[in-house]
Amino acid sequence: MAPRIEGYCTEIINFLPDATFVIDLDGKVIAWNKAMERITGVPASQILEKGDYEYALPFYGERKPMLANLILLPDEEVERRYNHVIRDGDTLVVDIFIPSFGKEGTYFWAKASPLYDSGGNIVGAIETIRDITDRIRGEQETKQTVRRLEEIISFLPDATFVIDLDGKVIAWNKAMEEVTGLQCADILGKGDYEYALPFYGERKPMLANLILLHDEEVERRYNHIIRDGDTLIVDIFIPSFGKDGTYFWAKASPLYDKDGNLVGAIESIRDISDRKRAELESENARAKFAEIINFLPDATVVIDTNGVVKAWNHAMEIISGIPASEMVGKGNYEYALPFYGERRPILADLVFRPKDELTSKYSHIEQEGDTLVVDTYLPRSGNNAIFCWAKASPLYDSNRNITGAIETIRDITDRRRMEERLARSKAELDIASEIQKSFLPDTLPVIKGFDVAAISVMAKEVGGDFFDVIPMELVPLEEGSYGILIADVSGKGIPAALFMALSRIVVRVNALWYQDPAKAIISANKIITQDSKAGMFVTLFYGILSEKDKTMTYVNAGHNPPLVYRSQSGIFEELLMTGIAIGVIDDENYEKQSVYIGPDDIIVLYTDGVTESLSSSNEMFGESRLKDIIQKYASLNALEIKEKILQEVQIFSESEPQFDDITLLIIKGT
């Protein structure tokens, strides 16, 4: 009899729905059911008779006691291994999270009890394990949902309120405040249908009160109602609400606690007056369909499923040269004759055709749902060929059966020609950009005792920054003198580019004429001011660099003060303004200054496109960062210093577009 009983026990354990295993007093596995095989992936044949905590490996990845091993230990030892444990007599029950089990860890419920023989002696232990991950995570989500419930209700776009079983208001959101003008603080806790007063002007049940009533009672209060399970949905007109009455859509549902007990009701209300009135207007519009089609500004044709013309509006008469009286009622693609000179399907016909037939008629076609859109060329439209935009859609009856198609045609010939003109303008702008780039020196002259590098990066195709290095051999100056020029024209784009061209030519001519930089700029300013009719001006730094005495004699006409870095002391100096921008006052007097450039001293001339570059947080690059870069890379040559400054500006600006021209001119003493 004992083996027979043991066989029954094994079969019962094997078919338990929860994963279950049994160990003897030596900790060896004597039962490992199918549910345990599924949850661990370990077949019984590989685990039976195994001890030394091998049954813990599939769960923990290491050999360690499980709950079945702990059932006879003192409470203190059990609590040391598990944070939350329930002891029911000699049975242990615990919830535990095993982070290493499964993709994101697994929550288990486990229960372990001792096993006794007929003499009451413990012969082993049994443990049952159940995956409760879904339940635990569901509870966690529920807690989060509860925490957010008030916030969600408060910010629902629809006016919403909640009542408890006593009919007292327990939530009244912002949208409800806006609709009713009644503040939440003034209605919370109120009952006796007080929430109906803003809508009806009297105390009466609202939809939230009726969700548990019989259908007959609900229908008595509302003419048209939808019951979806225990949810009620209704459209209602309240003549006393608003100036001309208001149409509302309302939805009410019961609220339950976690045990399924009814605790209240929630109702959402939406003003659908615009929609309702639009529906009424739509009915009137359908009655005037033919008239509307006739007066559409775009040429429009309507055909039925047999390809017979049902409408041919006035704009279509104009574009085709065919009156409606000669076209309505015609089929057999006659409507294509005015446009193509032959009978063939037009776009309206293709809405009935399979997709693979579309490209055989039009090379470029777009499909938006069941609507077709195309740009095409009509070789004959009345007496003229035109480019047109066409759009065709199917027409449906109230049961969504296709009854025909409508096509609208718009003459876009002028737009196409405008696009062509814009393309030509773009090409011309590219040419202008190349011409402007040609104003800038391709190469810089070698200046004895100095290392010079320069660059100008335009924000658009053309811009207003420029620089120049001018050999002074045309004037009887001392040998080894060079004009150094950097400038920034006010404004951007083509106007700035034109003013830049004027300014560059005038300054260059005067620079070559006058040995004194102050006289050169005074003369250039008079000319530019007289030609500046649009209030434009240019900030400019111009100096004469001398190979002989290692000095630069300069004029700063309202420009960003160049930075002078003294390599010996590590100190910065600034070459401050000696006059205002040129092009402002024609008789402005400019003073000249001189600066000595010693070995390894660095002068950085720049436009405000450098220091006013913006980061994604709208912060300017600034002069301080520029100084840090110069000091950090002072040991490099002029070209390398220039590249480092540009690189740091680009990194600082990240993905922000360049909004101003950037020009740099670096002079380093050697």
C-alpha cells in the first residue's frame, strides 16, 4: 500500500499548477514537477537526487538555502534571509524578488512546509513557487495610477467631476471650472445635486447619478443615450446654458475600489456646440452642393462610377473653353479631350483603379489615403498649354459606398515660372558669392618677422565681412610695409555684400594713396558716407605693419578691439577705437595709434561673428573664451591658432546655425 500511496503523491505533485519541489532531510530533491521544469528550464531527470542546494542554481545562479531549507530554523534566521516573511505554524510564506532571474528580474511567492511520516517524524520539506511578477508590477502601476489620478483629472481637457455614493463632489477639474465658472474650492464636498445648478439652474440628477438606474429611467430623462457596459454616453442640448443654449456630449462611468466595490461615479462633459451646429450647416451645404461646386475658384469636375460628368463648374468652363451645358452627362472620357486632345483617363478615373495602374498615367503621383495628388503638364487647355496641380478623391454615400469622384485642377503655370526664376536667382546668388570670395586674398604675402593667417566664413551665400593684406609697393613708402585690414558691414545678405564691395574698393584705393592710416580712413569715410544712402555703415580696423621696426600703426573705426597677447608676461592688451564706424559722419576725425609686436606676441583681429556666436542655451561665446583659447594655444603658429579658434566656436555653437559672418586675422611675431 505504501508504494501505491507514494505513486499517487508523485502524480499529484507533478500536476500541481504551481512550480513545486520536494527535498528529503539530506537536502536531496525527491520530486520536481512539470511546472518547475517549465519555470526553470531544468528537467526532473537532471535534478532528482541532487543535493548541496543544486536546486537553487536556476534561481540564484549559486548554491544557497531556499525557503524549504529554512522551515525548521528559528524566526531570527528566517528574517535575516527574508525581509517580509509570514510563519503560519510550521509553514513559511514569503514574497521575494530575484533580480538575476529573467530579463528584468522576477517576483516570486513561495510557500514551504515540512513533510511528516505516519509517525509524525519530519522526513523532508515541500516548497511551492509562483511567479507573481505581473501582479506585483500591476500593483506598482496601480499605486502610480492612484498617485496621478488627481493630477490627471485636474488636467483632463474635458470638464470632469467625480461624486461619491452620497452624491457629494470629490473632484472638480480646471476644465470644469472654466466651463461653469464655479471654482473647485466652492463645490468640493457639496451634494444635493448642487453641481447641476451651473448647467440647469436647478438641482436635478446629472448623468453620473443615473449610471446605475434601469434603462427605462435613463431613457425617460434623455432622448438619445448609448449604454456601453456600465458607461453612459449622451448628447444633450441645454437651452439655458450660454447665450443661445449649448450642446454637450457627456460620458459617465461608475468608479470601483480595488475589491470591485462601487465607490462613486465620474462624468466628463464636452461642449460640442460647434460640431452640432456644423452638422446642421453641413446639411444645408449638401442641399447647395451643385451651387458650391459651380463657384469653386479651382476648376472642378465630378463624375459618377460610370465616368459620366455630373458637375462641370464655371472655373472648369474657363480653363477648358467648354461650357457645362456641352459636358454634363457626357462619358467615354470626353472630359479629357479639352486637355489632352484624346480620350483617356484623367486623375478622377484613377481613384477607382488599382495602385499599380497609377504610375502608368503619371510619373509623379502622391497618394494621401484615398486621395490622389499630382503636378502635371496639360498640352491643351482651351487654347493654351499649362502646368497644373490636380487633386482627385472618391465620393461616398452615407453607407461609405463609392458613388463617384471629384477632381480639382489648379493652373500653377505662374508658380512654375516663379520657381524657375527663383532657381535662376539662386544660381545668380551663387555666382555673386564666388565673385565676393574673389575679393578676399587667395594667399597672404610673406611678411618678414611675422606669421600671418586669415579666414572669412560667410553665414549666407554673401555677406558683409572682409579682410585684406595690402603690399604697399605702389606708394613710395619704406620697404616692407603692409596694410592690414578687417571690417564688418552692418546688415546681412546682398545689401551688406554690395556695401562691402564698395567699402573694400574705397578703403583699398585710399590705403594705397596715403602713407598715414588716419588720412587713408578719413578720406575713405568721406567717400563712403556720401554713397551710403540706406543708413549702412562699416566697422573697420586698418593698420600698416612694418617689417623694419616691428610695429603696426593703426586706426580702429568702431571695430571690435583686436586682442594683443604678450608672450613674455601672459597679459592681454586691446587696440581700442580711435573713431566711430565709417559711413556715419563724413567729417569724422580719426586718430592713429601704434603698437609694438615682439617675438611670439600675438594679435587677433576678429569680427563680432566670433564673440557673439550662440550656444544651444542662448549663451554668447564672448571675449573671455577667445582669450582663453589664444593663451592656451599661444605656442602654435598663426594658421594653427586660427583653426583652433574656429574649432572651439563650432563646438560651442553645437547644432545652432551660424547667424553672422565670422572673420579672423592672426598676426604673430617671429
